[in-house]
Amino acid sequence: MTSSTVDLAKKDRGTLFNPDDEAKAAGWGTLDPYPLLEKLHDGPPVVKGALEDLMGIPRQYNTDHWDGEVYSILSFEAVNKAFMDAETFSNRVYEKLSKPALGDTLLNLDGGEHKRLRNVSKPWFKPSFTDGWWTEMWTVAAVKEIFDRITEKDHADLNLELCAPLPMSVVSAGFGIPSAEALEFRKALLLHGAPEEMAKGHAFAAEMLTRLMEERRVSPKDDLISRFVHADIENGDGTLRKLTNEEAMRYCFLIIHAGGGTTWRQMGITIMALLNHPEQMEILRKDRSLMRQALQEVTRWYPTDTAFLRYVEKDTVLEGVEMKAGSVAYLCLGTANRDRKQWEDPDSLNILRAPKRHFAFGAGAHACLGQHLSRQEMEVALGAMFDRLGDLHWDPDAPPAVLGGGTLIGRGPVSLNVRYTPLH
Amino acid sequence: MSEEPAEKPAQYREYACLYCGYIYEEAAGDPENGIAPGTSWEDIPEDWCCPHCSADKDGFEQA
């Protein structure tokens, strides 16, 4: 199976694939969250107030849409309880965050409606399917093509040349979006910017998807758009019907957008973490059986998103703190994933830690649908990085890698300039 | 998979999904997905997956 990945180094990428540019476009500050979260570990597990206020930074999440109080949930146990109790801590908060741009999607729905919609695509994102169909059909070929390009020279910006194009290419190819249009589609779906630009972009993306859905309805191919337009969804009464065009389109928008952005940034964080811990990178290079636990550790240590929001549906008490229905709660991954009661020396990266559950991909009914695909893409990419780039090290003549992006949302490296001996 | 409770083991166990926190309780089973209450972890078919995040059985650990 051939693949055609986007060569971003040669394309006009606009403000795409620079987490700082994305954050600035959204009006967010870009400070590293972890020094600001440090003091919260010594306090109570649940605190009244917005997380940004506790950290001493300007608001990034807009909670003013809601009239109720605002709380920050900080400890592992408290965050776990909130994630696992979706009847109390619901995703209704996304009605104001994602619904205006994406319509009703898995993000803002809850309960049976969410479950029935999620069941449509669950089989296509389970590990056995991502290890098989996604990896064999798309990921391996895309990684090979990208590394063939990278190994034509002895230096690269792995953010632009690997981390950004790989997930975009894999997800686009898996959906059946022609590679020539993948970058334009990604640009069109960018959620930040002026409202008229966003509306224009969404109209472009909708037009492209409508055309592809109509084609696949008549002539199905082995891709996800074909699967979506022919998929059954269960009604509330247990009967089955086909997804509407509108439902299929929203589904595609969400997955393509989420699938491209999150994996790009998290893969960049992972490569940066390994290059900054060369002794651990060497251990992993020599023993690939550690790959899964290494990824589990890096995503614990530095998830691309620092906090998620939930809406408090009913009066409740969490860790002794009363919360009224109508409140909004921050679930802070940044503190929960470094909870001193759960991990020894949690601020340190240690890929030899025994794998343990954390919240980088959320948890509970709304846990990230594409998390297994994301891990699989990162595993294949890191394996190729070790096999194809000998003596991999930071480029001493290029700007050093720094983590940027919004303090609470969408963190990742701005660049990853490396030097290596190309291996073919 | 039968919806009838399987033979009750001496002590029911719980298994947690490493990736999303879902707890499989042997006592409760997963009837919505064809796993009867009382089904022991070992008797769950290998193609069963986490009802929340779709992780395979090997993504679980005993809680």
C-alpha cells in the first residue's frame, strides 16, 4: 500500500504546527504550567476557584458562559472520581466550547445519546484494529515515506518533518481524504481565528466531505468515510438507522481535527523528552519492548493538555467540598498525573516505571476515542526514528527546543532541530 | 455469551482498564456487551473490549 505524506517543510503551512502561534491566535498565555502548579500539591484536593486564578495566569477557558461557581479538582483520586461519574460531571460544558464550531459531537453529548454515537466508531479505534488496519494500511507506509525524506540529509526539524505530517497524513488517508487536499482540510478545520475565517474554513471542509461522502455512498472504498456513510446507529428504542450526512460529517470533523492535533503535539513532547534524557532514550532504543510503558510514562509526565472542563449536573460533595448543580469544574491532569501520593518522584521522567493509569487521554465514558491509534502511531514513528537516525542529538547550531502552546491547552514543542547519521 | 449468571467463583475480582479506568467487576459482568454477571475474567472472550475506550483484555490489570 503506497502512501503520500505532506512535506510540510515545502508547504505554506500558515500558523499551523506551531503551538505558540495557535495559542496566540486563541489569546492564551504560553507559560509552562508545571512550576505554577507546584504549590497546589500541598493544598486540598478540590478548591473553589478557576485553575488559572490558582496558578496566577489570565483565563484560558471561558467559564463565564455558565452562571454557577467554578472549582478546580486537583488530586488523582478526586480527578478520577469526577471522570468516572459522568452523570454528575458531564460534558455539557462543551455545548459552549465545541458545539458552536462542530455541532453535536461526542464531545458535548452524554449518557445514552453519547454511548450510541460512540458505539458507531468504536470498532475502528480498538487496539486490534489500530494495530492491524490503521498500522498496516497507513501508518507504516507513511512513516517510511517520511523517514526516506528525512534521511536524504543529516539534520531535520522533527516537529515539522515528522510529528506534524504523520498523524495528519495517517488520519486523512484512513478517512479517504486525498493527500493533496489533506493540508487544506486541516487548515480549514482550524478552530481558532476570526469568526468569518472559521466559518469560511468550515464551509470549505464541509463541501469537501460532502463530495467524498456522496462518492463513497455509491462506491464504497476501504476507508472510514465509507464506513461512516454506511454505518448503522442505534436509536433510543433499540431500532437501527443509518447516520445522517450531517452526523457523519460532524463525526469526521471531530476525529480528523482531534486525531491530527493531539498526536502531533504529544509525539513532539515525547521526542523532546527522550532527547533531553539521552540515557533513557538509549535504554528504549536497545529494548523496544519498553515502548508501551515509555509512552505511558511520557504522557503521564507531560500531557499535551493540562486540564479539561466538566459541568456539574447535580448538587454533590467531592472530597468534602460541596458543589452546586450548574457549577463548572476544572479536572487538572497536570496535578493529578504528578500526584505525590500516587508516584514516587512524579516530576521526574522515568520510562522504567511500572505502567500505571493516568489521565493524559481523559478517563471514563469520554476517554479519548483515538488514544490507541495515537499510541500506535507514536510507537511506529519512534521505532523508525531509532532505526533510521543514528547518533541522534540536538542540533547545536539551531534554536533549542522549547515547549510552547497554551498553558492549559495544546502544549507541544515549537521545533525539534536535530542532527543524525542517516541510515538506509 | 449467555445472559445467565455463570457459576459463582469463590471470590469475585475486579479488573481496571489501564487506559480509561473502567472497572470490570466479575460480579456485575458486562451484560450490555454479552458478558453475564458472575463471568470470571478468564472466561471473557478475547475479542471483548473495554466498554469505554475499547482497550483489549491485555490492557487491564487486577484492581
